[in-house]
Amino acid sequence: MYNNYKNYKDNDITRSGVLNSFNNKNDIKPSELLNNNTLFNSADKRAGFDNNSNIINNLNNDVLKLNNRINSLLIAQNNYDTIKEQNLKYVETIETLQNELNNHKNNITILSTEITKLKELIYDKYNNDKYHLIRNISQKTKVNFDIVHIICNKLNVKESNINKGIINEIMDSINKYNEKLKEVDLSK
């Protein structure tokens, strides 16, 4: 083989490559010859695999947590939607009741003014001696004013003919009324 080597000329590519290699062998340092690629080192491969496995496990746990959170938020959203629908129904009910309240307030105002007018009419009609007589008899005998008023109307009591005889007739009629009332109460 050495002979073959000698046969090559100085400008031959193989001869020049081998010579360059021989000349440069002192320039190569041992650390450059080491292979630091982790793909070729089995310990580094396992560490990389474990590291990647841990990262994937952590990501899976994070995804699971996020899915649980999304599910709880969806449940909360459903609860919120249900409560929102109920609130809308309550708002409609409140608006209806508010309208009814306003109508009732208007009716109360109208009735209040009518009552005031009727009170004035009644006061004008009954602010006389006959009214005072009926009221006094009603208070003394503890009989309802309306009943005393009916008795007075049956007896045809007028303001002009009020005297002791009319008062006695009224009292007799009230006593008869009370006796009949007692009979009815006893029969019950």
C-alpha cells in the first residue's frame, strides 16, 4: 500500500487530502471529538423524555382544570340564565302590579273626592236638630245610628215637630226593637 501511496503525484487530490489531514491532526482538540448531541446520548434521551412527559402531564392537568372550570362556568351560566328569566317574569309582574296600583290610586282619589262631596251633602242635610236628636239618642241607647234614623223616619219625625212626646215614642220603638233583637239572639 505504501507503494501505491508513492505512485500518486503531488497534485493528486487523495494525496493532498491525506497530507492535509496528517498536518492538521495536531489542530483537532479532544473536546471537539465528543458528541454533545442529546439525541445520541441515552441518559440525555431519558432525561429529555421525562422532561417532555412531565410537561405533557402538567399540560393535561391544566387542560383538565380548565375543562372543569368551563363546566362550572357553564352551570353558573345556566343558573344565571334561569335567574335572569325569573327576574324578567318578576319585572313584568311588578310592572303589572304597578299599573294596577296606579289605577287603584286614581280610583281612590276619585272616590275620596266623591266621599268628600257626599260628606258635605250629608252634613248639609243632617246638620239640623233632627240629626242631633238621632245622634244623641243613638249614643245614649247604644243603638246604631241607622236604626234610630229608620225608626224616626217610620214615626215621621220632622225637625219642626220634635218634642218630649216624639222622643218618648222613639224610645218606645227602640225598646221594642231591642226586645225583638233579644228574641232573635235567643233563638240562635
